[in-house]
Amino acid sequence: MEDLANEANNPQGLNVVALGAMVALTGVASPEGVKKMLAKRFAGKAKVVEGNEKAFNLGYEAGLKLK
């Protein structure tokens, strides 16, 4: 997962990659809902929001491949 965080240019976003994979594997939340929550949490920090969204998407895609 660390490689996916680096691919997202967000090495601190490892937890967001893991969150994306967990959402894909469990369906515990909608991807759109999680992305909205992340955007709200980091409002005013466009680069952080962008990096987290990319990290989430990469983790989500990886999780789907494991299903």
C-alpha cells in the first residue's frame, strides 16, 4: 500500500489508501460519501484534498481487484 500512497504523491496518505481498500472490500460506506467527508475535513487545503482523493481511489481500485 505504501507504493500506492507514493503513486498518489501523498506518502502520508497510507491510511487513506487503506481506507479506500476497506471500503471496496466491505462496502461499509459509499466511495462518494467518504470522498465528501475527506473534502469537508480538509476544506481549504486543495492539495491535501486532491492527494487524499487520489490515494483513496488507488486504494479502492486495489481493493476491488482483491474481491
